[in-house]
Amino acid sequence: MFVGIDCGTQSTKVVIFDVTLGKVIAKGSAAHPLTSDNEGTREQNPDVWIEALTIAMQRALRSADIDPAGIKGIGVSGQQHGLVILDKQDRVIRPAKLWCDTSSYRQNTDLINKLGGSDKVFKLIGTQLKTGYTASKLLWLKEKEPHNYAKIASILLPHDYINFWLSGQKTTESGDASGTGYFDIRNKCWSTPVLNAIDDCVDLSDKLPCLLDAHQGAGFLTTEAAQVLRLKPGIIIASGGGDNMMGAIGTGNVEQGIVTVSLGTSGTVAATSETFLSDESGQIATFCNSTNHWLPLICTMNLTNVTAHVQQLMKVANSELDILLNRSGIGANGLMMLPFLNGERTPDLPQAKGSLMGIDEQNLNTENLCRAAVEGVSYGLKYGYQLLQEKGLSAREVRLIGGGSNSVQWRQMIADMFNVPVVTPAESDAAALGAALQAQWCFQIEHKQTTSLADICHHGVKFIMASKIEPKHENVLRYQALFDEYQKNKLKLY
């Protein structure tokens, strides 16, 4: 058996995957709080991740009466871009600034200018710097909290920190590292020019974790962590990775031709590429993945945070959403939402505000507001898929994950907007499953077994075939016209 841990923005989830049965046999989860303010701050104390992990692990073990002796490895998926800083005693200095923290947008602009502009940045790291990435958070800390910055001995990402707590080793891998902004994605190494632009008086590379290949183990479970989690010490801790990378593995997206779309707090559209994909505009994050290849993806900052906000405002339960979406119909009877409640990353509009257009006395009602919200965030995903198509990464199938994938109406909407068949995996916690499968891969390589990650995914990733939805031609045409209108309205924000 292999454990997969997914530390997200709202909770930590644990799955236990049984190789013989080829499925997840136990699960547990625990929530953790988020600190936010109107200046774009989004933070969490890493201690709450460990507390939630401990609770989630015990819930998983109890849920199926698991014998810990059968667990052979652990993999960790973590929310990307977060900044975790430790002092010389390996104590957390301050709360982690998260992926959705936009308070460092001025520092991001300053970094780009200091490096010579966007074109120079792309040549240096193979992508563009975005406000959500770790680099600007580090500069923000240097400028806003110099007393904390001066204490830094180690700079980690969320998944790095959990791996460190598990194994005592400070490591990372190219997939998660490629979301920092100070990592050269083409050459898979730290970028000295970017690190020097953040601080030319200190060698920041000395404070960064050791880089691993995706198939390498980060270390082994320590006696101390094993006692807390009630597991056997000495089992392998996989390299792990970012949640987007692990979500790709957990949907079997390890070969070209598959696109994973996540309908979570944020939205992502990701495809596997065996070669580096160049996008100087920076709209596509040309990340590495956690299979030793690349995972070009787009990320939108607004997805279920928007739909949940509208549902809460209108007192609509999840069980009612599909009924209302169907009652409204395509185009929400003329309502259109630009859903930028949290700024936006794709396109790069960190200061953008949302808009609701086309309001009249007849269409301003609950079902149309819900439909406009769901369509609005989905147009952002369609835009991202269009960018990947332009680079030659079209899909034969979309694999849909995240809370929004439970909605039949939303699945049909994605199929129609993308004009591609949509299917949902049997295991809803794709990032946690991906982490478990990567742990199996690392374990087998450690024990000189030759099974490929693709073979592991073919065995371990199952799909709900009854969930498969084909695009409807008439809907595809209607959504293309509505998307064109959405694009024209969005351009007014640039």
C-alpha cells in the first residue's frame, strides 16, 4: 500500500492506495484555516498543515482498519508557489504566503524591471514572472519584514516542508520548483540572475533545497514522524510535487493527448509535453511536471471561489445547482460575468475587479446568476485550452477533477466549450492519488523494479465511464459566439 497526501488551500487529504486491488481503499481529510485581507494577503501557518495531516492520516487508517505494516511509501502533493521560511533551528519564522496571495504584485513588477523586462525574464527562466509565484513573495518579505528576512536559513515550498517534516531532508523537484519564478525551466536548475535580483548581497541558492529527479526518493520516514502518524519508520518518502503535477499523474495525464482540467478553488488546464514548450507571452506556465517531462498549463485565480460565493449569496445548496443551471440555459438569458473576484493570473490582471453585464428586470434572478458565474469562470478555462491548442497540444479527451466536476451541467458545459469528450476519474482526490502512485514509482525504482509510471497509471487510474459526456454540436457553436463576446468584454480591462 502507498499513502498519498494532498495539502491544499482549504484542507489536507490522505488516501491509501492498494496496488493489488488497484484502487484507493481508505481516505481521510481535515480542514485548515486561511488568513486573508483586502490587500491581497492569503496566508497559513505550516503548523496547521501538520496538524491536519495527522488527523487525516488517523481517519484514513481507521476508515478501513489498515495495518500500517503494509504501507511501503508516502507521496506528497502540495499547493504550489507558497513561501515557507525556516530559521537556523528549522523553526517556521512566519506564516506561509500562499499561491493566491497577490500582495506582492508591486514587487513582481520591480523584479521584472530589474531583470530587464519580460523578454529578458523569459530568456532567463523559460516563462514569465507572475505575482502568485514565490519569487515576488521573497522580495516582499525582504522589503516589508526585513527582521524576518534576516532570519532565513531555508526557503521551502509547502510540499517541500511536509517532506522535510516526514523525512528530515530538505529537497524539492523540478515540477514544484518551476512555479517559484527563480527556477530555469529549460535547464532544470535554480536561476542565479533571478536570485541575485531578489538579493545580490546574499547567496540565496545556499538556502534552497536539494533538487531531485521525479523518480527519486526524498528520504525515509523518521522515527519521530512515524510515531506521530502511527506508521512504521523507514518507509520511502517520494520526491512529491505540486498539486497540478500530482493531479496530472492522478488522472493518468503522463502522455501527450490528454488534458486535465481542475474545477477547484482555482482553475487549471494542463497537458503533458515530452519537450519544453516555449510561450514568450507567459500566459502558459511552461512548468516541468513530476514525471521528468513538462506540464504546460494555464491557471485562473477564480473558479469555485466565485461559484461558491454566488451560491452562498443566493442560498443555493450544491444539490440544487444543476437544477438551476439547467433552468437558466446556455448564455444565462443574457447575463455575462467577468468573474475576477481575486484579480486574475491568466490573463495577468492581478488588480482586476469583476463585472456583471446584460442585467435587466427579466434576467436578474437566482438561476441566471448561478449560470453566469459558472459560464464566466469556464470561459477562462476555454481561453487557456485555446492557448494550448495554438501550441499544438490539442486533446482527444479531457479528464475533469475538482469539486465542480460533480455537476453534470458543468461537465456538459466544459465538453461543449472545449469541443472535446469529458470524463471524470473514479478517484475524486486526483492529486492525492497521483502522490500515492508516484510513491509506488519511487519505491519500485528504489527496489530495482522496471515498471514505468505510465504502466502504474494504467493500472491505478480508473474512470467513471457513465460520467463521459460528448460535446453537442449546436452547443459548441452557441458557446463559441458567447466566448467571442466574453473576449471582447475582457479586453476592456487591459
